Amino acid sequence: MKNPIRLLILLTLLFASNAIYAQQADDLVGVWEPSNGKVRVKIEKLGTKYFGRIVWLRAPIDSVTNKPKVDKNNPDVALRNVPIKGFRLLKDFTFKSAGEWTEGTIYDPENGSTYSCTIKMKDKNTLDIRGYIGISAFGRTDVWKRLEIKKQ
Amino acid sequence: MKTSHLISFVILIAILSFYSCNGSGKKATYKIEKANFTLEAPLFSGANSTQAEHTLDLSAIKKELVIDGDEVKSAKLTKAIIYFQDSTSTDLANSIVMSLAGDNVNMAQLAVANPLEEGKKEVVLKGSSEAEIAAFFNQTMMYIVLDVDLKNDSESTLILTADLEFELEF
Amino acid sequence: MLNKLLVLFFTFPILAIAQPDTTANPPADEDFSQYDSYNFVDQSIKKYCTSKVFDLSPSKLISIGYDFQGGYDLTTDTLFNPIQSSYATQNTPGFGSIQYSHGLRLAVNIPVISNNAIIVQLGANYAEQRYKFNQLISSPSNDLITTLKDNGLRTTGLNTTIFKPFNERSFLLVQASADLSGDYGFNSINLKYLRSSVAAIWGQKKGDRKMIGFGLSRTYRVGEMNYIPVFLLNYTAPNRKNGCEILFPARVHYRRTFSARSLALFGYELEGQSYHLGSRNTSPALQDLELRRGELRIRAVYERSISSFLWLSAQAGFRYNYSFEADRLPEGKEFFRGFFGDQPYAMQNTLGNTFYFLLGVNLVSP
């Protein structure tokens, strides 16, 4: 490292890769729709981790109660009044490597179950979201598509 | 041979007893007073998030209980009251959900009030008795996150404060 | 010095990125109504229907169960001895009083591919039926009774289920299995007697609460091989309390949902296999004999989550015998009798009816 130019080049590369790393991590941020089209989920960064909130529901009113949907299937009875709109469906994802976020969970309000979850970005507008039980083999992958404001 | 089996068995029981009885079992109340939350205007109807960073300091509790090295084994929310500041009241919101988050701990939903009783300055949240939150108290810092579902758009900043109490067991 | 400065300058962003972003606060100034007008960035999106309707009883990834049937009688026919071309003296019509029959049931189903466009599930299953006879009343050396008493019956199989949606409405469901059923032990397995079943259903998903389909199956559900049309209907009422799960004629159930973690089913299931006999009991009378066991189980099933994805399943009901006849299949070669064929049975047996229960613990699927 006696040659400062060589060091400069090396550190420039390091800096550049570092910036790319941060950008890749934040590629997850945005509004996404699961394949069933029932909700829209906004993924945002909180601290160092990524979380996804339901920001839109196709059917926001519960057909039985005639009131806004709440998390009625939560196994924790005390939390069954939490509104589904605004609910954090995806929690605690950390950026692992290019196009992959792991160590998170996904919650299914239909049955009140929380699954382990990994997210893989197939392309910048498509996510493979795999929820599983214990080991990845016992799971299911759903394809989520990116949304953006584009008035029809 | 039989003696060695007996010794192994006794050691095993001793190890199991140690692990099952690990921890002092001592309890303490941890209070967070006047945690500040600000929802900056303009605000839109729907679930708006705000968070307060809280630095944890259990040294006084540990000193009082003489349990210097022990970690928190269990924690339970025993009180959560949210206060609407200035001229605001519960009329502004449909519901409030409180969660805890941390950099090394998974987020936990902790309490909810839905719907809110109209015309009040304070809201008592209903806390979960099942949420696993002990790990938060073994960190140095945690975020208290509030999701406030607003009824209408608003041009005014909304300020809330919270008084929380947790029962900790070491 | 220059080097040190450069290092400091360029490593600073690394440190900054590695720090928790403690100031990150989700913006509160968010117009939620805007999400109505969001559109897909990639417009070429193909959407598919899912394989489930709301509140469908959970599918099982791993299941361990114990089946028990109360006492009943078995009357067996005369058994012809093909080697001696005569009716062996010990194989005159027999009568056995069965105190109970019982057995273990294991199944594993792994979704090897599971995404929006296709689900491919591979599974393995094992079921056994052990017979505990009271003191035999007559013909104690009847070979069928002897092998049931000594060896019982078992089925070991592999299966696959493929769900292929074509769009938001249409789908194809294919189920295939290869089962080895008989009185064999694990050191007397002969793959020559592998029996295969297959069903293909073309269906329509009509919203989140209804799916319907029609198809054809090659099945051993009533004991002997048969080709029958099948009808699928999974339905949940708007109140989300009542529904039905029908794969006619194999099973028909009314479903009552108590919560997302508990439900009950009332209805029936047809259960059966063709069992190759004579694997361990080498009596000539049992040679190439296939026992066509088919039964109707009218039942109530209660399923509930005991811990997260671990579910308890308890079912009880009445087991009605549909078939306990036997066919002689030289070299295991199958034939088709169907509902209207007049090929005679090698043995016509009568099995009494009884109550039964089945207790199981299941790891259920997302």
C-alpha cells in the first residue's frame, strides 16, 4: 500500500460497493401487492430492519360485523381488536445479500398464524415471498408485484 | 459401572435443576413516563406511525434487588396510558396500537385500544399478556411504536405522550 | 498521513451504514387514499387462483394417527386351492370374532414446488390394520383368518398432488399414488403388487369461498380397481361459520368453523385398498389372492390447533363394510369389474359393522 493511487482506487471501489449495498438493501422499500390482490403492503425501513404494513384493502369492511376489519383470528385474545388496515404483516427483515432479505416473519390474518419468511427479489418489480414452518421445505411461495402511483 | 451411571445421573439432575431454577425470580416494576410521540402535519386519515426511542436503564432496579448480573427472564405490560396533548382528544382517532421494536429483537405487538371512547384526553390500552417482550429489556435501547388510525386528514401536528409500566422478572 | 486520511474518509460511510438508523421514523404524512390509485409497475402480470377457499380444513404436512375399530364378526367363504385344484379342507367357510382392529397411520406431504403458478406436493404414507381375534368359533385354520390374525394388513405408498391454475378462475388438480398393500412384512416386499390410483379434476374457482370441479379417477377406494367420475366442491358460506368439503364419492363433509384454529366436519369418507395376500403366509390357498377391502366411514371430525401449526385431529363414527371380498389375480394382474361386471369373486366374505375412532396429531400447512 505504498502507492497512494492504488489505495485510492481500492477504497473508491470499496466505497462504491458499499453504496450499492445500501441501495440494494432499500430496493425492498415500496408498495407491493400479493398474488391474491386483497391487500397492498407498504414495505418501509424501521431502524435497521424492514417492515410491511397493510395500507389498502380490497374489502376493508368485515361482512359479518359491518365494521372495519380487525385481527379477529389473533391467538392473543387481547389483540383481536387491532385494525387490519395499518397492520404490520411483514416484520423484522434484515438484508442478507443482493436481492435477499431474511430472518423475518409474515402474518396471515386469515388464520392468525405467523410464519418464518424470506424475501427474494426476482426483478426490481417482483418479490418471491416464502412463508414456511420450521424448515423452508414446509412452505409456500407467493409472488408480490410492485405498485406505483399511476393514475388510470 | 453402576456407580458411574449413578454419578452421571446425579450430575444430569444437578445440571437440569440449575437450568430450570436459573434466575433469581425477583420481580420489579419498570416505568416509562411521558414518552413523547409526534405525528407531524399534514396528517392523512388512516394508520399513521410514530415512535419514541427509549434508552433502557435497569441499573437502579438491579442494585435495589442485588441481582447485578441477571437478565430479565420475563416481562409483561401492566399499564399503558396514552395522553392527547394540547387541545386534541380521542375524537381524532379510531384506534391506537402499540408495539415494541429493537435492532436485535423481533417486533412485538403489545397493546391496543379500538375503538376509542370519544371526547377523552387519555386512552387506556388493553395489553397482551402473551407477548414475549423480555428480550427488549436485555437491550440498551428500544423503540415504542404507535400506530394511530386517524379519522380525518389534519393540518395540525398531533402530539401524544405515554405512561407505561412493565412487570419484570429476573 | 495521506493514506490514513484516505482510509478515514472512505471508511466513514461504511461505519455510517452499519449504524442502526435510529432516526428513521415512518412518515406520518401519508395519504392513505392514494393507494387506491396505485397500479402495477409491470403491467404484464398473470394472476392465478389459489388452491384453497376461506376456512378450508388445514392440509397436513406431517400426520401421525392411531385408528381403532371396535368388535365385529368376519365370515369367510370357502377358499379354493389352485395348486391342488381342490378346496383345501382347512379352508372351509370360517367365522372369526374380532375383538378389535387397530393400527398406526403416518403420512408426510412436502410441497416441493409451491408458488402462485403451480403447487407440486410429494408425499409418503403408511397405514396398518392389525386384527385381534377372540377365540375362533369355527374353522380356526382358515388361511384368510390366519394371515389377518398373524400378519394384519398394511399399506405403504407414495403420492403426488399437483395443482395447476391457468388463470384467476380455472385450474387442474391431479392426484396420483402408488401403494403397496398386503399382509407383507418389511422383508417380504414385492413391488410387483404395486397398485396405482390417479384422479384428474378440472375446476373453477368462483371467488374466495367457492371452488368446484369435475373429473375422472382410477381408484381403489372401494377395494377393487374402478373408474369413477368425481365431483369437487369446497364452499364456505358468507357468515364464515358453515361450509362443505366434498370430493364425491370419496368424501363428503359439512364443515362447521368455530374459529381460525378449530373446526368440525360431519360426513363420510370411503376408504379402501386392494391387499395382496400370501406374502408371509405362503399357503397355496392364498396365492395371488387380493383382498378388496372397502369401507364407508360415517364420522364426526374435530380439529384444533394445540400449538401454532400443530393440530389435534379426533374423529369418531361408524365403520360400515362395503367390501371384504377377494379376487384371484394370477401374477398380480389387475382386471376391471366396475359396478356392472359379472366376474365372480374368489371369495365372498362378510364383515360386521362397528364404531371406530381415529386420533391424530398433524403439522399443518400454511
